[in-house]
Amino acid sequence: MWILGNSSDDRGTQLEVLTADLLTAMEYTNIVKNRVGPGGEEIDITAEYTRQTFAGSHTQKLMCECKAYKTRVDINHWL
């Protein structure tokens, strides 16, 4: 996928919006972009997914760090 933009900040913002839209389509809730925690660390996106089980409901939390690199990212970088 190619993210086009005028700057790396612009591309990063577009990727965050796209990720939030995908999570919404996948029925995630409580989606928050650019959450700043104690100590100043920033998490690009947090969200929750709640599913029903036999024992009640279970909520799974998700944190995303969005990066828009110019080149393809290899598996070593992912790890």
C-alpha cells in the first residue's frame, strides 16, 4: 500500500485515520487516536473489541503504532 502526502507527518496522519477507519469497520469501539500517557509517551491508536462468550463478555484491548516508511519493511524490522 502506498500512502501519499506532502510530508512524513501528513503520511503518518493519513495512516492513523485509515487504521482507525478499518478498526471501526471491524467493530472495534473506544477508538482513541494520539493518546498521551504519563511520562509523555504517545500511542497512535488504542481500541477495544468486545465479544460475547458463554461466561459473559470479554473485552480485548489493542494498541497501534502507525509508521509510514518509504520502503518495504522486512520481518527483522517487525520483530
